[in-house]
Amino acid sequence: MGGRVMAKRDVSAIRTHLVEGEIFALTIDLGAPESDPIAMVLKDGYDPERWKFTGVKLVGVHTRRFRLVSVGYCRDLDEVRQKLAEHGTPAEGQWREAFRKAYPTPDKNGPIGFADSSWVDPGGYAVFPYVWTRGGSGFRWTLLGFDGLWRWVVAVSE
């Protein structure tokens, strides 16, 4: 009888959101203009003239595996990094743009941080890059507290 045959779709190929703890891969071209640490500042709408990048600027094309991790309430970014240590290595902030490209639709379940305080804002405060709950991106002071909604990107071993 002329029924319609439905093909099974590969859900992983169309997934737009991550499940916490799930391992995912990102590829980054660190020679691309959007991957430059100060270009990230400009892209987020800040005047980059008085910003500094104090970290090691990554170079080349890389693919790495990551996962999203929640660590609950933390007083500051130092406490976040201590709690993340048991889950992997916090991702360098330059990976934020590769993450946004791979997952352009926010899940609205909380902000996603890259616990890399290699940026210094015009006031002299250390800041780190993150993706807002509803999309977009920015930089946040490391000395502020973090509620349990924050998720963090950590690199995992192969």
C-alpha cells in the first residue's frame, strides 16, 4: 500500500546545541582575522586601542576536542579554574570564535565561558571571553562571582 518511506536523519549532523558533558570537536584557523585576540575585542563592540592581550597568541590550524562543564557557584575566575582542573584544561579564549561558528544558535541555558584571563580592559582589569545566554559575545571581569548557570569549555584528552 503506497506508504511513504521516511529516511533516518543523522541527528548529530544537524544538532545546534550541546549537551553538558558531551565531547565535541572544534577546528580553528588562528591565522584568520576573527581569531586574533584584539580583533575579538573589536568584534564585540569595544574600542581595542587601550586593550591588551597578555597571553600566548596561538597560531596555525588546529582541531581539538572539548566538553561543556558546570562547576556551580564560584567567587571568581580563580575558583572556576580550580574546579575545572578535574574535568580538563580550560580552553584558551581564542577558541570562542570557533565555538560560535560551530554553534551559532544559543541554547539559552546560561552563559558559556572560556576561563582564559589573557585580556586586560582599558581600566586595567583582567577579563575573559564568553558567549551570552541569548547569543552574542563579550568579555567579563574575572573578579566577579558566577552562578550555577555558567558552563565552561574545557579541552579533553584524545
